[in-house]
Amino acid sequence: MTCSWLHPLKSWSLRGARGGSAPKTRQPIRPDLLLIPLVGFDESLYRLGYGGGYYDRTIVRFIPRPLVLGIGYDHSRLKTIYPQDLDIPMDRIITESGMLQNSTSP
């Protein structure tokens, strides 16, 4: 696994769209691991997020798919989140008491 560190002052420009920061180069990043925050999750490792679908749309674009690790709290575990067709389950979820792993994940 490789680790990429983007130094905020050296790798970002302040000339992005709508006045925000944007990378100076447009080289694609292919991560080996994604850490995803969880508002809630269920036993099938589907996550409840903030409602925009941004993480799901990002995950599906990576080929090969990186290991997707959700980070949350035990008290946010739900019976089901009623996943929709475009929802993507996490490979693993880590909470303060341990890790849940999908039986098909690497």
C-alpha cells in the first residue's frame, strides 16, 4: 500500500472554481484505502451518510476499487438503513468496540 500526502500549501492553488482551492496538477489519485465517516450503519455494512450520495458516486468510479473502511460509533448501529439501488456497502466498519467485516471483502 502506498500513502500519498498532499501538503496543503505546496500542492493546492487558490484559483479553483468559485474561488475555492484546487489542485495545481490534475493527476488522478488512485487510493488503496478510503476512510468514510458514518452517521449510521447496519449489519449489512451499508452506511447512512449526509444524504448527498457523494461517497457512493466516488467509490464506484475507482477501478480497481480501494478497500472501503467506514468509521463510526456503536450507538449509530441500526437494524437497517433501507439501502437504495445506488448505495454501496463498506468493506469494513470500525467502531470503538471493534471491526465488522463483509464476508466478501479482501
